[in-house]
Amino acid sequence: MRRDRNAARGQVHRLTLESRILAGNLLGDDPVRELHVYTPAGHDGRGLPLLVDLVGFTGSGMSHTNWRPFTENVPERLDRLIAAGAMGPVVAAFPDCYSRLGGNQYINSAAIGRYEDYLVDEVLPFVERHFACGGDGRRAVFGKSSGGYGAIMHGLRRADVWAAFACHSGDMAFELCYLGDVPKVLNELAKHGSSIETFMRHFETAPKPTEAEMSVINLLAMAASYDPDPDPDSGAYLGIRLPVDLHTGELIQERWENWLAWDPALLVERHADSLRRLKGIYIDCGDHDQFALHFGSRRVHRELERLGIAHTYEEFADDHSAVDYRMDRSLPFLEKALRG
């Protein structure tokens, strides 16, 4: 729904990208993906900076270009911000990274697929060739929740590719945002003989997933992201193994350490040199996020301050839900950073 009906309307191009990198993934997900790309009114994209939108869990790029009631989708938001002079014109790409497990964390996983490589080695070249946009020093990545996690992880690890990132309410401080769901998840799995395979067969045929079942699928997706086991002889269905004893709930320390190796709250110092190369770092989170993500965001902010790494950090009076309005802060920030 357009909030500024006088703003010149950009165009959303609906393209198709056949991925070599995602072909043959363990989940059997289709490697042929729809890819939406926004160009602003009066521009074909040539010479403009490129923003890449990573959506949250259970979403796809198409969910951010679709019509929405009572609020804007991202192209409409960009139209308004550009028309108001809050930011300059940009190209924005909306890749579809949905998976059988409800999404992914935009990193390479032997279970879900090599989504970091997909974004960097296929989506970016495809969009930049097609629209003559972006390029070195002219690319930024942004997202919320799992998308915010993907954005900060790409910023931490791939300053050779990205020049800036914005992380809204990204997953971090894993012991706070994930482990609280373990008892509920194990109780739900127990209804299916504590078998991930039996649960998945139920979940994929059920007419409507319950809230408890969605908690299970979320934790299974995180396990497949951070600690996959693709060995067909291991018995891990779809490469998924949880970091806890399925009967007692006790942490399996070796597996949990594999998760922690991907926790942004623990990675800032290790990747400090990479972060210093970026033109812009933006992080925000609601001050009572129901997944406790504000605590991890505060840790990252504290580490960035301690290391003297320039960044913008903001907390706002809200929780995790329906906070796309925060893009009014991050999108102009990113465009300005890329222009500098």
C-alpha cells in the first residue's frame, strides 16, 4: 500500500536465475529461483549503487515486493524515501533463498545449501550484469531477523564483496535466542518418537502447523545451518542433528561449539580488520525483543566500541514483530555510505 501516492513509482523486474551452486542440494530444493530487482523511477539502474535485501525466516525476496495491507512493501518504501530526498536512487535486489526448512541463515551449509556462495557468486554478478549497477565499493546488504543475521555475517566475513551492511534484530547471543526453545522442541519431537524424520514427514503433510511445530522447524533449520551432518551413514535425516540429547535435553558440547562458531556476538574481534574496511555498519534492535536479540545486539555494539570500529547502533521501543519501519533509518544510511 503506497503511503505517498505522489511519489514516482519505480519498477520491479521479475527475473529468473538458474543456480549451479544450489543444484543438487540435500533438501531437494529447486535451484531455479525467481529474483526480483527494483529500479527507481526514471532510471534503468546503470551506475547506481546496489542494495540486497535478505528476508527473515519463512520469507523470500518475493514477500518484500508483494502488496501489503496498511503498510508499504520495500519498493514502495524506496519510492517514498527517494521522492522525499531522504536518500538517492538505488537498485535493490530481492533474492529468493527459501528452503524446505523454512529459510536459511545465508551462510554455506552442507545440509541446506551454499547460500553465501549463491548470493556472492551468482546473484550479485547476475544483477550487476543485467542492470550495470553496484560494483566494488557500491554494494550493501541488509535484512531483519535471519536476514539481519545474514547481513552481519556477510559484513563480518566478506568485506571483499560488500561495502556496508544493516542488521535489524539479527540472530546473535545463541544461548539466549535459541536454547530457551529446547524443552518445547523436545516435547514436540517426543510426540513423533523423538525422530526428526518422523516429525518432518508429519510436518510436511499437516494441513496447518501449530506454534509448537514452528518452533521445532526453526530449531531444525538452525541446526542444519550451524552444525550440519550430511554423511548418509550417520543417520542424520536431511543432515540435521540437534546439539542436545533428545531425551534429557543436555547440551552436547562438541555440537554446541559448532553453533557458537557462527554466533556474531562472539566474532567481532576475530573479524575486526574486515569490519574496519566497511564504509558503513548499521545495527538496531527493539529494546524488548521477544527472542532476546537485544542482548546480543548490545554485545556486538560493546565490542565494536571497544575496538574503535565506526558504526551506528540504535535501540528502539518495540519488539521483534512488524518493525520494517526501521528501514526508514537503514536504507538512507546505506545509500549515503555507498555514496561516500
